Amino acid sequence: MRTINAAHAAELIFELLKANPWLNTPEIATGDDYQAKDEAILFLRNMAIHGAHSFGGISESAQRIASGFLLDFMGKLMNPEHPLNRKTWLVDDTKAVADQALQIIAGEIVENQPCPQGLH
């Protein structure tokens, strides 16, 4: 186990996105996408626990939201003015880089997002 800072966390997220280019492919967000927020959060939770090699059967709106969450999170980690820039995470450094990134993502989702309705 190892404690990492925000700069290293951003590098891990970037490596996750490079290793899984399908996470970067959704189209531009639309006004109706926000309704798929819970579906996107559930997808990211499941991806962090079980892994994923595609978006599977989630809606296009949820794909755009999930991709946006990852890019926004990475941007916040890199912004010296954002509170996340001063945070640290404990990761299992014996795991692959993508798995370490997913540990961070899972921790942030659990910490910051209540369980979506009907997903208890």
C-alpha cells in the first residue's frame, strides 16, 4: 500500500483513460444527459469493483456523464486551487495502474455520492 498525492492520482486517471480509449469516445453532452447521472455513477462504481472493457448496455447519456466525470475529476486534481489538489489516497501499488486509478475513483464516488435511488 502506498499513499499518493493529487498529481500522481491525476497521472493514474490519465493512464486509465489511455488504456481504455472507449472511456473518451462519447459525443458532446446534451441537455437531457443530467437525467442519466445515477446510471453513470452506478456504472463507475461497478467499473471500479469489477472492471470494464466497454460501456456495455448503459445509455449514451450515461456514457457521456461517466466520461465527463472522469475528465472533470482529473482536471480538479491538476488544479492547484481545488481542494482535491491537496488530498491524498491510499492505493495498492501491487496492482496495475488502471486498478489503482479505479481505487481512487471508487473512493471518491463512495465519499461524495449518495447511493442513487433504487440502487441500495
